[in-house]
Amino acid sequence: MDSPKTSDKGYGRDDWQKHYETGDMGWDLGQVAPPFVRLWDEKKLVPGTTLIPGCGRGHEVLFLAQNGFQVTGVDFSPGAVDALTRSLQEKGLQAEVLHQDFFELEDQHDSKYDLMLEQTFFCAIHPSQRSRYVETAARILKPNGLLAALFYATGEEGGPPYDTTAADIRHHFSSTFTIEHLEKTPHSIDKRKDKEWLGLLRRK
Ligand SMILES: C[S@@+](CC[C@H](N)C(=O)[O-])C[C@H]1O[C@@H](n2cnc3c(N)ncnc32)[C@H](O)[C@@H]1O
């Protein structure tokens, strides 16, 4: 992800929305991230109820909807939600698009999802929110549900995007998730080579 802007307080809803209004979306690959396509080809993703937090324009939402997943995309920026809603209509695909804060998902989402899949969301939130991210992910996933994530290792100070190390992932997730797989994926697009941890984390 290219940096939106360095800030030590983190980004709020209005900051993200400005990027959609000005078309400055350096993080947006314009396609589903290749490591996820690979996981699908290797049959490591099983169709079921799926939530994608901070989904942006939703390339992953479209890809999974196309492949028979029952997908819910969540983003609190209207620009993201509008773009994804339009793409779903244009492609004749079905998915639920929620315009809301991931951390405030109501209890109707508790234990509802077989899969949570994301990229460039954990790195987009302020590090002080990481525990809340883990709590929310653990709450909405079914027992044995899978978190499939591309965690961005910027190797830099500040953010967003905020650097994510393997130690950060183990520190935050080990008490509620079993880390089944964690490696720098060789399948990243060129500009993210050696910068993405592919994590497959199973809800305990
Ligand atoms: C860096 S962008 C990544 C978008 C998408 N995952 C992608 O890779 O194209 C981060 C997204 O997270 C959204 N976001 C940030 N904090 C959020 C929150 N607390 N709840 C919901 N969405 C949030 C922003 O609006 C933005 O669309």
C-alpha cells in the first residue's frame, strides 16, 4: 500500500473518504490480490459466510461473490461503499455491503462467519486499535472459522500504513487464534514483493 499520509494519530473516516473523493487510492490494486487467488486455486478457501472488513472498492468481495461465497463487505467510507455497490450491480453479483465501522458491528454478527478475509485493513488502523481488531474478528467468526489475511510489512515508522511484523501477529492473535500458516508470500504483486505476510489463522 502506498502511504496515504504519515500521521501519528491515525486516520479517521473523513481522512479515508477524502482519498475516495480525490481518487488518491495508492493502496487499491485494481484487482483481487494474487495470493488470495492462489489460495482459492489451492482449495484453501471454502465457500461460506464471509466478512471483509475495510473492503474499499471491494475487489475481494467481487471475486468471492463470483465464486459462490456469501459475502459481507464492511467499510465506513461512503466512497468505498458507493463504488462497490455500483460494481456489484454492473457485474450482476450479490453481496451485502455495510456502511459502518467494523469495530461497531452489532451482536447479530456474532459467530456468524466461516471466513474473514482482508488486506491492507490491519495496517490501516492505528496500532492502538489492534487489540480491538482481534476481539472483533474473534467475536464474529464461528469457532474454527478462518481469518485469511495479507498483513503489510512496510518496515517503516508511522503510517498509515503501519508496519506489521510476524512478532506483532503472534503477539496479538495467539490467545484466540491458532496460527496455521504465516509466511512472506511469494505471490505478491511486484510493488509488494517481500512485504506481505500471508496469515491463515484459525479461531480457537
Ligand atoms: C487502505 S484502505 C484498503 C481498502 C481495501 N482493503 C483494499 O485493499 O483495496 C483501508 C480501508 O479501510 C476503511 N476503514 C478504515 N477504518 C475502518 C473502520 N474502523 N471500519 C470500517 N472501515 C474502515 C477505509 O475507509 C478504507 O476504505
